[in-house]
Amino acid sequence: MSQPPGEFKPSRRDLLRPVEYVGGAAIAAIFTALIVLMVTRDWTLTLITAGGVFIVVLVVLALLAMAVKPDASEKAEVDEGGAPPRDGDGGGEPGAPPAH
């Protein structure tokens, strides 16, 4: 099912991907917080640990997501962004693929 150019609609999975990252980080933080709470019985240390783990896991997931190559739909969206051509790109029309 192809879409006309210029009307790119992300799929539901693409829209929910950030929620998956935040949810995964929250699950890791809750799990770690429960372990710390059972071991130390100190709420302050538990909350500090949960916050730290949440931030670290979220940053790691974001960095790993940036390392993934974009697929065809993401490349099409980037190409339609209207960025000015750089020197050596062929100098064609904006949005046109570079000549090889």
C-alpha cells in the first residue's frame, strides 16, 4: 500500500515507539527500586536509585535507537524535508534523489 508523495503518515508502531522506550525505562527503574527497598528499607535511597536508573536506561535506549539505520519510509521522509542541496549533491530539484 503506497502513499502519495508528501503525505507520509507514520504507522501506529512508529507513533508508539517513544512510549515503549519510556515504559521500558520505567519497568527497569521500578524493578531496581524494589530490590533496593527490600535490601535497605530506606525510601530516600530507593527513590534516588529509581530516578537514576530511569534516566540511565532512557538515555541508553535513545542512543541505541539513534544507532539503527533508517528504513525506506524514514529515508523518504528525510528526503522530503526540503534541506538545501550541499555542494556535490548534483544540484537537482529539492526533494529529487541525487544523480549517481
